[in-house]
Amino acid sequence: MNENGLTACRKNTGRPKGYIPNDRPHAETVALLNDVIGVLNAYRDHWPLTARQIYYRRIGAHDYPKTDAFYERLCNHLSNARRGRVIPFAASRDDGVAVMAPGHFDGEDGFYSSVRDLAANYERDKLARQSVYIEVWCEAAGMQPQLAEVAHRFSVHVYSCSGFDSTTAKYDINRRVCRKGKRAVILHLGDDDPSGAGIFDAVAEDVTRFVEEDRPHGLVSVEFRRVALTEEQVRLFDLPTAPPKVSDSRSKRWSGETCQLEARSPEQIAGLLDEAISEYFDFDRFSQDLEQEQVDRQRIVYALPAPAGEDHR
């Protein structure tokens, strides 16, 4: 990514396909993209950022309009800048793709190589000996990698809420909770708006009913907690708001403005999630697991067959 920014030339027209060689946007677009590059450089530790996170960082620091039209324009220019190799593809995400991939190998050596890689990167499940089972759900699929960076050290899985309100997703939460056989906490990060709040409340009630019916014993329970975005956080940090959408039927029962999660900076969101997970963790057990992890890894690596021409000494 060009640390020094872009220079203007001519305006390209038409919807691009594949890469854009020698992209030369006009001056107004160059100014916008230079601001975007500034955001990406400032938040490099939190890559990939979503387009909406970049949007909120810009309207907060510059006089860009807080409108859907400007957001759409930003998304288009961001896409073109990635196609033009001005901005790395790894810096931003705009997808909600789910993948189902088979586990195949290119022969026996490939299998052993894969197993050795697994052994070299072996980690213990830090949740296994905790008294609480934890999941994280986020409304925007593009934010999963950021949140996973925080949750990974705790062995906590991060799910996308794109299917949060589906019957299958709710029943699957129930199955995981009951299988763990202990108290469970579902941490949620989403927008402060009628749709997000309504779905969150409905899912919490629905999953709780499933768990109460299917739990193996009375010590199994599930709690849903809204980590962000809350009305209190919107007021405390004076975040930009907008009226609720008229097209959302839940708006009739909504009081006040709405706010999107990405209005908070990436490091603030990461800090909120880290703090929320930490509240439920026994860090003495956590430290013990980290120590045992090193012992386990050495033992496992030594037990595996070494690559051809090598030994463990």
C-alpha cells in the first residue's frame, strides 16, 4: 500500500472486471482514497477492516456526509482501489461467504506434512476446564476475523449473525450448550437498532427454551449478553446516530435514534470483547493450560514420524 498516497489523473468509467491496471481516479476520489489509506495504516493491527468501519473513521475525522450515497460511493472506490492494487485485498473485507471444504491430501506425504503442521501449532482448548462455555456472535460477517483475533487466545469461537435468527442456528446453539454440560454465555456484538435488538431478544428467549427442554441436568443454562452496541455506549462515546428505518416494522416500538457497531473504533471493539470474555475466565487455570500446552506440543511432535532425511534430534 502506498504510504505517501495517490496522485490524480483521469476518471475511469464502467464497472471493472478483474484487476484494474494503471488505475487513474480523478482528484476528488484521490483525496478520499488517501484518507482511506490513512485509516488502514492507523488500524493495521486490526486488518481486515469492513467498509463501514472505514466509513465511520472518515466521517468522524473529515467533513464527509453521513449518508447512504456517500457510503455506496466509498464502497465502490474501495473496491476499485483493491482491484488497482493500491490497497491490499487483505486490508478490507466486503463478503459474507460461507465455505464447506473437504479435507483431501495430495498423497501420504501430504497427509503426514499436514499432521506435523498441526502438531507444531498444537493448542489446548482453554475453555475445556473453565466453568463457563462461551460463544461470540457478531452481526457483520466481515468483522469475524477481527473478533477472532481477540477470542482465539481463549479458545472461543466467533459466529456470524447472518443466520442468527434461523431455527437451525438456534437449535445448533442449544445442542452445543447441552453437549458442554455447564453454564453457557453467548456474547453478542451488533447494531443498536430495532432489528438487531429485536432479533437478539427473540433468539435469547428461543434458545433458552430449547436448553431448558434438552439440558442433561439442572446445572446447564444459557445467558445472552449484549457486549456492544448498547444505548449507554452510544451516549457515553457520543457516537453518530440516525433515525430508525421506516421500512423496519420493529421501528414502531423503538424509542430514540439508532447506531451501527462500526461507529466504534476497531481497538475499542476489541477491548470490549476481551474484557467481556475475561470476566468469565479463571486465569489460574488458563496459565496452567498454557504451560501444559508446551509440554503436550513437544510430546506430540516427538511422537510423529519425522520427514524423510530428518530425525527428532
